[in-house]
Amino acid sequence: MLTAVTASPGEEPAAGRGDPGEAITSMRVIREVFGLTRDSKEASTRVRQEIAGQASGHGLTWHTIRKHSQVYVEQLSTAIRATLSTLGAADAPMGSTSGGLIPRPDDLAWLHAAYREALAGGGGVITVWGLDGAGKSSLTKRFASEIAPSGAFGFIRLGRRGLFEEDVRQILQLEGVDTTSLSDDHCQALFRTTAVRFSAVRLLVLDDAQKEGDVSALLPHGSNVPVVVTAPRRLLQTDPGRFRQLGHVTVSDTAAYLRQELPHVGEETAHRLAEVLGGHVESMHHVVRYLSSQPAVDANAFLGEITQGASQVLEDLAEVIDAPRSLPSIVRELYGAVHEDALANAILTTVVWTANSGERPTELVVETVRKLGHAPTELQLRAAVLRLERVGLLTSTATSLAVPRLTARILREFTAADREPVLVAYERAIAVPPKAGEGSLLNILRWEYQFLAEHRVAVATALGNQQRQLPALIALDASDWALLMTDADGRRTAEMYRTTPESLLRARPSAPGWEVVDAGHRRLIAGLASKVYPAIKAGWQSKQSI
């Protein structure tokens, strides 16, 4: 939201022109002061001020920039309020619930229940965690507005220098404290004692905590009201039972949002975009901004691009709209923290490569992981899953493991070398003889694999592959297929196919990305698929009784 506001076209003069007094408070300077550009995002306060002085176009020193800190906060707040009506972004100011918001009824209901429980106990910490850009801030702002519609709640943007200090002051003012003559350090010290005995504030939100110390530093003695913490990963100090991993928005809700924000985009295109975007809120807003701008590519052309290579498209999109970070950069950083854990990597890549939707039954994942050569104990499995959950790359239920759809697409591009061994292990997992009377999905897949054995001779003949282990064409889901063959050296190989309305895509064993299949090969694969899988409809009913 901040990036969008400060990037909005205005009447500011070009750098190096105009009155130096006006240049001090230009949006160009404000972007650098608050770390909203690539150069200033990770910089210290002093370096940001130096960059802002250069951006003014008048060679202003960092001392001069520092003197105007309060002016920057006020001007940025004014710009945000003025822009809300046109942007309708998810990262609106505190308490805003209008325009561009996506419904999250289950998450809101959980927050209300956790709040009531914490309130009855005299306070406590509630944590909502998930990938950056998943919509944590907008969800908690909406929840805070429902709990305290009159505005009797505190919302502190941790790590946002300038905004953080102003948020602390606003909460103290709600409690009747005059902060006019107080320094920032004095306000923060006073806040620590006031938080223990809030009288006006009914809820405190600490947004974007990076570590447990961010919370304890501000609330060393706790608080007498419930505290909601948003974080990119699960924090260890959360009260038992009061933490929730925020998943992505459903395809249907994403499609409804896209149709609302992009009325010129057809219903079918909006739905297909929703399937690709996977409900990642920030990426959705980036796409909406881009497709609403001029000039922008046609929505269908954009859909074709992102289907073939999500990472590059999202990174290019972030560059075009001047967003500080893109989802691929976030996922790359998180994956870097876990990929050296062989078991965690095997679990993650199995989920990612065996279903385009990014969700698989736990027993199927575990069996595939075993075929990859791992022999984990129950404790080791649980620890690996929790490790992936804690960084936000995986969600789990009692029966399934899932990776958000868009995250899964991006991870496929980072883990191309794992594709073939995972698919070969997957085939070995479902090639085990099925058990009579067992109705698990894994067992159903094994019945299907056995049932289709008689068709593999025709597949081998069509492909000219007459090795002892016959080729197998396996449907992974509604759009992705795996073709497994044995080469002359007896090695099992795997290539993937993806069907789209416009074409058939292929990922070869040695290639990192997707390529469009030529007409001749497309007819061959389509012919094989039509011979193999319609047979299930004809003969599956007889197998159900086995």
C-alpha cells in the first residue's frame, strides 16, 4: 500500500529543479526515508536519510532530512488517506475495511474465538503467521475494526521506522497521554508500562514481527488486553492453541475479487488467473494494478506468460510497479533455509511435483519419500513437517500436506533437478499391488495403476519403446501428466506434460522449464491419453467392489 501511494503520480517537480523547501517533502524523498525502494529497503536510518538527501536533487544532508521526520509521517498519512478511495488496497490504514478486501470468514471466526479466550484469561498472545504478502496485515486490521469499531485498538507496524514511532504515540494518546514534548525513546519506555494496564485500548496488534524479541522488547511485562502478532513464521512464544497459519485465498474468492477489480476481464480468464495466482494476496494486487494500467498487456497474453514461467513474470511485474519485493524472492529466501535438510526437501518437492494444486495425502507423500531412499521415524517426519510449516512453505492437516498453489509453481522452477527422481519414486509408490477393501487415495491410485497395465503395451508401441519395463502415462491431476519410460541403459526417466486451453507444454528430463509441444508430438500424446484414461470410465465401476 505504501509503495502504491508514494508511486502515485503527483505534481512534484523533477529532481534537481524547483524550490529546495518543496524538495525536502517530495514523495521521492519520502519513499527513501521509509525504505520503500530497492536501495533503501534494507538500509539503516542514517543511510536512508543520506539516500533521501540525494533524491531531493539539491544535495541535502542527512541532518536536514532528519529534522523533518515528523513532517514525513504526517505527509505520508495524508497521502494514504487521499489515495484509499482509488486504490482500495488490502494494506489500508488502521481500521479500514472498504474496497479491495477479500473475505476470510474462517480466519476471522478463529480470531474472534481466540480473542474471547484470551480476554477471559486477562490477556495473551495470538499469532497469525504466513508468507509475506499473504494478507496478514489486512486481515488483522479488519478484525481490529470489528472488535473496536470506534477505533479503541492499537496497531503497531514493527520495523517501519517513522511509522513505528508514530503508532506508539497514537496508542499513548488513546490512553490520554500527551506525547507532544516526549522523545521517541521516552514514548516507548512509557508504552511498556502503560501496556500492562490499558484502559481505553481493547486490542493490540503487533504487525510483522520478525523474531520473538520484537514482541518481548515492546511488551516485557505482557499486556492486560489480547495481543495479536503477525509474523512471516511461527513464533515460539505464542500461547498454546492461539496460533494460526494463514493460508491463501480460495480460487473462487480470488476469481470473484479479480472480476470485481478487473471488470474488462472475462469470467473464464479471471478464473484461470485465479488458479495460477493461488490466492497470494500481494501478487493478486500487483496483477490488478498492472492489468488496470496503461499500457498493459492483454489479460490472456499475461496469463500465457505466467503459466509458462511464474517466477520471471512476477519479478518483472514487481520491477514495473516498483514493488520492494516479489513472491519469488521471498520463496527463494525461505527455501534456502530448508533445502539442505534432505528429509524436509524430499517432503516439499514430493508435494510440489506430484500435484499442480500443491496438495497431497500425507500417506502418499510419505510413501514417495520412502521410495526416494529415506527411512524416517514418526518423530523425524513430524519435525521435518513442522520445520517447513514454521517458515510458511507448507501447511498440514490430519490427512494432507499442501503448498500454496503459486508458491508451488515457483518452487518447481527452483527444484527442477528434483522433478525426475520424485516422479520416478511416485510411480514406484503407486506401482505397489493394492490391498483389497482399503479405500485410501493411495490404494485407489494403486488400483488405477494396476488397471491400466494392459494399455501400456499400446503406449510402448506408439512411442517405439520396447524396454522390459513398459512406459507409463500417469495423470497427476486435471492438467499435469507424467510420462515415464526406461532408456537403453535401463534407467527410468520422466518428463511432464501440462495441458492448457491454447497448447500442450512439456518439461523434458534435462530441461529446467516448459516448452510448447509441436503439433505432431501433441497429437501423439493426446492420442495416448485418450486411449488410456477414458478406459477408467468404462471399467472402474467393476473395480470399486474389489
